[in-house]
Amino acid sequence: MDTRYSRQILFAPIGRAGQEKLRQSRVAIVGMGALGTVLSNHMVRAGVGFVRLIDRDFVEPSNLQRQMLYDEADAAEHMPKSIAAHAKLSRINSEVAIEPIVADLTAFNAEQWLTDVDLVLDATDNFQVRYLVNDVCVKHGIPWVYGGAVSATGTFTTIRPGVTPCLRCLFPEAPRPGEMATCDTAGGIGPIIHIIASYQATEAFKILIGAEEAFNPNLEHFDIWNNHHQQIKVAHARHANCPCCGQREFSFLNPDTQDGQAVSLCGRDTVQISPLDSMSLDLDALASRLEALGQVERNKFLLRFHVAPHTLVVFPDGRVLVQGTDDVSQARTLHAKYIGA
């Protein structure tokens, strides 16, 4: 251990005792896009003992400019991001247990995947999932680090249940679809990703080794193109009437309140359709049935069915991405026609 982590051990706030705490720690990363690739790199290289990678998507060429773990082969093979990341990270540090999860984080599985860890790192691209993470972490007393980056701007803050405001204290309502820019609508440059994720990772190290004196109590916002940095003091923003941390009403964990069966992915010209219950889909059988109807591409993680001008990407857990439309009704029709109920 001394050779691999010697420079980290020499950093006095971590030292040998802190390194051992990192080795015994468990972290879940929600989202393996731009922020997730940097966060996972930091966690694995630093020697965090267990890292779970949760992502529903696969690698595309447009990811390669800022999602630093992936390469052209991953995009050509349509590799699920968590699988591609696992392959790279396992070669970086074989001492770390890395668990890739190819799935959407939902009310049905969030507690299963987020409650056996010491820390959750947010690398998602939408507030609905963040509110779900917030509900799980507040309910079970697990700290998590919120982060978001788009264009040349980014924001992060650390949420410690019972100590700091939770996400719904800071953002009582989710932005409506189309109100916020995304990387697919406003673009993004790589440096802001590394800045925000590196701040998140630093806060993660502080939490995992118990360096309370160094915790950052603020919400930080950066605009690196225009050279702006805003530090917002939020320590006193906790609300007794907050539905999550105040009233302990975890509505995002209630499957009956979720509208996640079919959702248009903002800026992606894609609709995701998810099954109500967990399932296992026989992709080989589906491929045989679809081959007479259009072009089928297959790897062991997903199936792509091309029926111009649309592409249906089917995962073993029953999720389907209908590409080429943002119309939920049209996507449902295509799903019913080719995949079935």
C-alpha cells in the first residue's frame, strides 16, 4: 500500500490512518457520464475500497470529448457506460472492488443500491434522480455530494442529513422540462467537468476520513469562461417544513408517485420507456424476431434495432430507449409494435 498511495499518505490531513479509512470505505456513484468518469477515477485511484457504478446509458461518439474514461472502441461497440468504466478502472487499481450496474435508478431499486455505502456521489443529469437520491440518503442518514455541470458552469454542495440543508431545502421544486440547459442543448467543455468533480471528490475524501474541520458548508458555483466564482452560504437554509428532511415524507421513494415509465430525455431526441417491475428480457430471442423487420446490432449488454428513422435500444432489464423522437406517445407506439407490452 505504501508505494501506490505514498503521495496521498504524505498529505498530512489524510496520512496512514486516513488511507486505511479510505480502504475500508464504500461509495456509490450515480451516473457514469462526464462527472461520473472523473469521480470514479478519483475514488479508484485513491484506494476507496468499494465503488459501485450506476448508469443506464451506453457510450456514444459525442461522449468522448468530455467523458474521460471512454474511447472510440467503447462507442463503436455501444458499450454500457458502467461496463466500459469497470473495464478501465479495474486495470487502474485491482485492489478496489468495483461493481458496475447497468440500470436506471428508480424508486424500486434505489434503497437496494444506495443504503449499503458510506457515501453517494451525484453525477446525474436530472433533478428527478437527485431528489430520489436525496430521499434515500436523508431517510437512511447517508451523506452525499451534489454536483452538476453544463456549458462552462457548474455547481456542487455537500449534503449531510441532520446537519446541512437537504436538496429540497435548497431547491424545493425541480426545474420544469426545458427550463434548464443540458449538455445536449447548451454543450459543454471538459475543464468544468474536472473542476466540479474534483471538488466533489475532495469533499468525499473529507467525509470518508472524518475530517469535519475541513467540510465545506457552502454551495459553490463556477462560470469558468467568464471567470466567476460564487460562494453561497447555505448552512442556515434548513427548513422545518421541508417535506423531506423536515417532515420526512419521502415521496420520490413512492413508486405510485413516479412518472418514470416513459420520459423524454431533454435534448436527446430520445424517450426512455421502463418496465413497472423488475424483469429479465431474452435479447437473443428478441433479436431473432426483429431481424426480419430491420437491422439488428447486438452485444451481450444491449440490442439496437434500426427501423428508419428510429432506433430502439433494448436492455436486458426491459428498458428501451426510443431514439429519433421526443414524443412519448410515438415512442410508446413503437415500443408496443416491436417490443410488446
